[in-house]
Amino acid sequence: MSSFFFPVRTGASRAGLARLVGAVCIGALSLVLAAAPVQAARIKDLATLQGVRSNQLVGYGLVVGLDGTGDQTTQTPFTTQSLMSMLSNLGINVPPGTRLQLKNVAAVMVTASLPAFAQPGQQLDITVSSMGNAKSLRGGTLLLTPLKGLDNQVYAMGQGNLSVGGAGASAAGSRAQINHLSAGRIPGGATVEREVATPFADDSMLRLELTTADFSTARAVVEAINKFFGSSVARALDGRVIELASPGTPNSRVTFMSQIEDIEVNGSRAPARVVINARTGSVVMNQSVRLSPVAVAHGNLSVTVSTTPQVSQPAPFSAGQTVVTERADIEIRQGGGPIMHLDGGAQLSEVVKALNMLGATPQDLISILQALKTAGALTADLEII
């Protein structure tokens, strides 16, 4: 899928440079579109098997061995409570009312992703994040922590030494820090204790789920599968789900799914879509975007506020005080907005060329694209992230 990216610009508009960069990008993009043939996509890249997915795990634990950078226990009482509970389970009784002042312990949340078909004994990578006011987790060790799923069952146990990618130092009230110190990773830090059942080995029918619901893609996938196997193996239930008649034994199903994943599908095209990031001003569109002939007028409005200090001096012997006031000058300036006629475009390069004729900045393009969509001249779905 070809796409065009409008870079983010801040400050004053530079129409000349924008037109020059746009012309270069349009030329390069036209060559790419002319030279690049239409490539088929594998079913592995278009769909996933229903029920075969990862599951999220979470747990609460303690990190010990910190070099005085742990939680301030007076402000995070749950750290002290967790430590006393752990010591009690280990047979160590802390006298009631004891106030522990610890600086090398931190309360953390541990997260992991349990992949499909994970078996007991398999190791997982885990992420450890501070939930108190610890300054750093660097050099700490995670104590044995149960990791639970949504059903509150323990599926893995985590423990190990943290790897923190940041560094920091502080002295005399000054502090310098590189990267993040309140979170770290433990490669292979969790061991799977329970497997999650999947419908792969039980059901006689398997179902594929397209990553993007599209009737044309669903039809193309069904035709490609049936053409490869020479029979009615696949049928589309809707625009996303495709049902497969699979073999009965698990070994045959593995071979069957490996063949399904490698089948190439021709004629599948993503729906026309323009993605707009309103925070950064990024605009991305795919090759299915179409533009109908339309007339556009767009002008820039700028408001300038300037202040000038003025001093009010009292008369001699008047017992008055000197007062400094400010005078504000407001200037409103509106740039020219001539009407531009944009010809229709059936290719991405033509759409990009038409939009660059406006000489607008990426922030202006967001408003223009929304107006084009409302006017019915832009054939695409607008998605704002």
C-alpha cells in the first residue's frame, strides 16, 4: 500500500520551499507508482485465526536491592504492608506497630503477554513498572510474583533481575537523567504455569478473521483458497469472518493452516482512507484515495498582540507613586485566499499534486481535507487519531 506523508512544519509558512519539496516528492512518488507492480498479499498478512491470540497477564510484586532509590514508605504505606505480609509468609513476625523506614524496596506492577499455544515451563518476557514514588528501579531484583489473567487464575510466575535502560545522578539539588528509570524489563523473567485452551484442536471448522472488514477482500480470499484446494473449502460468513472446512486431526490442521497462510491473494485493496494526527499535523493517505473536480479557497488568519510598557510619573511633592502600566496593541491580518480549481485525480500522485497546488501547510491541509470530505469531493474515510 503506497502512502504519502506530509511532514510537520512549525512557525511561519514557507510557500516557496513547500512547493519545491512538494514538486520533488510528487516526481519521486510518480516514478514509484509507475514502476512498482501491483503485488499480491499473503493471507497471513490479511487475516488471523479466530480464537488463536495472546492473553494479557498482570501481577503486583516487590523489587528489592535498590540503592536508596526505593519508595518513601511514609508516603506509600502499601509498600510496607506488602513487605510485612511477605515476611509473615516466610515465617518472620514483625512486632505490631513497627514503623519500617526502607529505601531499597519498591512496589511494582508486573505485566506480560501470554502467547497462543504457550505451554507450562515456557519463559516469557515481563515488564516491571513502579507504582509508588521510587526514584529508580536500576539494579533491583523482582521477588517471586504471580501473574494472573482476567479470570483471576495464575498463569505464570515472575522473578529476576531488572534491566533498566536509563541512568541518572543527583547532587546538591541538581539532577540529570537519561531515559526512564521507573520501569524495566526482565527477558525470560516469567515461567508459564498453566496453558490456555484454544479451539484449534477441538472444532471441525476453523474461522479466519480479516484484520480489516471488507467484502471485496473477503471474496478474494475465498476465491484464492478454493482455487488452491480445488474444492469448496472456504466460505465467507460476512465481510470479516471466513469459515474453513479443515481436516480432523491436529497434525493435518497444522499442514492445512500453513498452506492457507502462504496463499497469495490478488485484487485485494484497502479501503480509501486518510489518517490525520491532529496533535502533530501529520496527514497520511493510501493509494485508494480519489479526488473529484472541486474549487477551493483557503486563507490564513493571524492575530498579533504586542504590549508596550508605560510609566506614569506623579507630580513633584504630590506624595504619589510611580506606576508602570502596559498598553496592548492587537493586529489582525488575513492572508489572501484565491479560489483554486483542482482537477479530479484517480491516482495518489494526482491527488497529492492537486493538494500541493494550494501551497498549504500540513495544519491547513487538515481543515481542507475535512471540507473536501463534507463537500463530497474526497472519496475516502477520514480517521483522526
